[in-house]
Amino acid sequence: MARRLGSLFLFALFTPGWALAQAGGPAPPPSGPPSAGGAPPPGGPPPGYYSEPTAPRGGPPPGAYEPPPPGYYYGPTPIYEPPPPPKPKHRAPKTAFWTGVRLGYFVPFGNLWYQYQGPNSYDNVKWSEYASSGPLWELDVGMRFSRNYNVLFTWERASLGAGSAPDAYGGQKSGSTDYYAIGLRFSSDADRVGFLTEIDLGWRRFRAEWEDGTELQLTEAPLEFRIGLGADIRLAKFFSLSPMVTLGAGTFGKAEWKAPNGTKTDALVPNDEYASHGWLTFQLGGHFDIPGGDGD
């Protein structure tokens, strides 16, 4: 018995917790979070080492600059708009009453009619037989619109010399022709120097005179077409020059001889036919814009 008690005493001496449990003493304290100086949490650095704080998941890294949202400092960000381009300065007016004159030289060519000579045979009666080249003048009246366009009425008058036909009725004295037309004119640059184009459609008549008073009159040419090409040179805001070359064509529909006493007879005999004629002119025109305006 004494031997058994001695063994228990020695066991209890070396195992005090067991002895207390057996004796009903206080239980050891429950495990809790380590103190500040205790062991580090799992996954952390070992004691004595510095570590940068980690950013929360989804945010910028520590120390990174994140710009403020628009308008944070000065309100809404202004939108830059460039200034409007300067208003162009024009010398030619946009709209104006337009008038002027042209001087030039008229060259007739082509045929007046075909003279019947027999079956399938005709003789050409040329315009040059009753007229030769001569000076011309022309009057234009119209309107300028959209700055580069003109609509106009024109009257061209050419004083022609005698033709090459054999002398008759005391010799040919002179010839003349008139052209009345409406036209459209376009300039590629009405402010400085531009390429000029003109298209006209009108009516022409021709008259040749002899010393004794006899006349050859050709009329009824209502569809005489003329096209002109040249330059439009602006010298001032109210004045421009226009050198031009024109080419035209048409057909007379009536030819009559007029005697000195006023009697008229047809110049064409049965089986004669009217033919096509043409003309070429070299012109220099000067035109005014009224009012001259300031080019606006």
C-alpha cells in the first residue's frame, strides 16, 4: 500500500497539470489571438521584417496617382472651337446691272444658197461673193448674278466690204449684217482673271448694196448660234475687259433682190436651195457693273 502511494506521489510531482485536473483545479485558459509581441499570423512575415501594406483587392496599388474626374477642379471642360475663317474680299459684285460694248473684226464664210445647175448638180453661192471682212461693234445689256454669270441681250453690227462677184449694177458698194441674240456668259474668276465662255442664240440679217441702189437682202435666220471663248480681266470693282474669239453658224430662209424703185423679187429660182453659212469674229469688250458695289 505504501509503495503504491509513493508511486502516485512521484507521478503527481512531475505532472502538475494532471494533478490539478485530478484535484479539480482551474482549467488552462482558452487559446486566443496572439499578443502584439507573439507569433505572427499564418502567411505573414517573420518577426523583425518590414512589409508594405497591401491594397484592398480591386483598388490602385499603394502610392499610385489617380487623376481626378473631369470637372473636379474647374467645372466642365470647355470645348475649343476655332475662329471662323475670314470673309473673302470680292472685287466683282454678286449682282448688278451689266452693260458694255465690244469692238472687233468680222470674217464671213460659208454659202448663202445652192444654185441649181441640172440634175444632181448645184453651184455654191458663197457669202464671200457678196461681202468681205470688215469691222464690227456690239452692244451688250444684261444682268450679273451669282458673281460669275451674266444673262444678256446683244446687238452685233458689222460693216462689210464688197464681195468677189462680177461687177453689176454699177459695182457693189458695201455690205452689212446685224445679229440680235440673247446669251449666257460665265467667268471662272470674276474678281481677277478668269476663263470666259459665252453662248448666244439669235436672229441675223444681211444686206449688200450696189452703186445704183440695188440691194440683196437675206433674212429669216432665227436660229443663228454663236459660241465665244476668251478671258475676263477685272481692272476695277466696276469695270472689266474681255478679249474674245467667237464662232457662229446659221442658215438664211429668205433671199430677195430689191430694185432701186423698191420692187422685190426672189433671189432663188425653182430647185435652188438655201445653204449654211458661218462667221468668225475677234473682239475686245469693255463692260461696267452698275452699281459697282463693294464686291459683297
